[in-house]
Amino acid sequence: MKCNQCSVDDTKVIESRDVADGQAIRRRRSCINCGYRFTTYERLERPQLIIVKNDGTRELFNRSKLLAGLYRACEKTSVTSLQLDKLVNDIEQQLYACGDGEVGSTKIGELVMDNLALVNEVAYVRFASVYRRFKDIASFEKELSQIRDRKDKPLLVKE
């Protein structure tokens, strides 16, 4: 790994730990030449997912784009960046578990909504308002009533 300060290729790993539920490794490094310390992350490289948008165009799955959208929905809420990172990891795993090389953008939107509803209701409604393109108060009320119905339903326990 090349040092960011002096560009020497000789660095040593000081500490390593698993992050993101074992999906990445965080390494703390130190340059042998100048002593500069920095952090690197290693992630498993998977085959690229192609996202098929509603208009038929295709683009590569962009984890940071999804994370940015979630950050906007979670602004000024109690949701932490660690929770959002875990949420994106879970969604990404669900997408790869499908086994398809191409995934519709609606599938991603639904996965985000299902997972975000469990994390924070306000962020869920914000995301839903953009994703579902609410045009009036009635659309908001319908979504809120669905949230209330889900909360009121008792969880089924399998025996």
C-alpha cells in the first residue's frame, strides 16, 4: 500500500479488524519511511450488478448513491451512519442473493422501504414520499395508515 504523504510503497499494518458485519476489513497502517498513519478498507469484490431503471436504461449498482439517498432521508433523525451502513449492507446482500446480474430499480426501492421502515418511521416516510412521488396529502395519509396497520398487527410466532 502506497503512503499518501511520501508515496513510498513500504507500509506496515498496525491493526486489523472486521467491520460491516464481516463484509469488510479495516486496516490501520503506518509508513515505514515517514511514520504517517492512515486507514484502509478492504471489501470483497463481487460481480457488478446492473440496475434497470424504469425508463429501460441500465447503470452499474452504486453503493454510495444508495447511501447518499438514505442520508438525505435520515437527516435530522436519530439514525446513525453505522445503522445506514448496515442497512446498505443488508440490501446489497439481498440483491446478490437474488442471483440475477440485472435488478430492477423498483426492486431496490422496495427493499429500501422494507428495511428503512424497521429503522426509523420518519425517514421511511421521507424516502417513500420521493420514491412513490406523493402528489397530495391523501397519499401521505394512506402511507401513514399502512404504517399504523403494520404496528397494530401482532407478529405471528411459528411453533
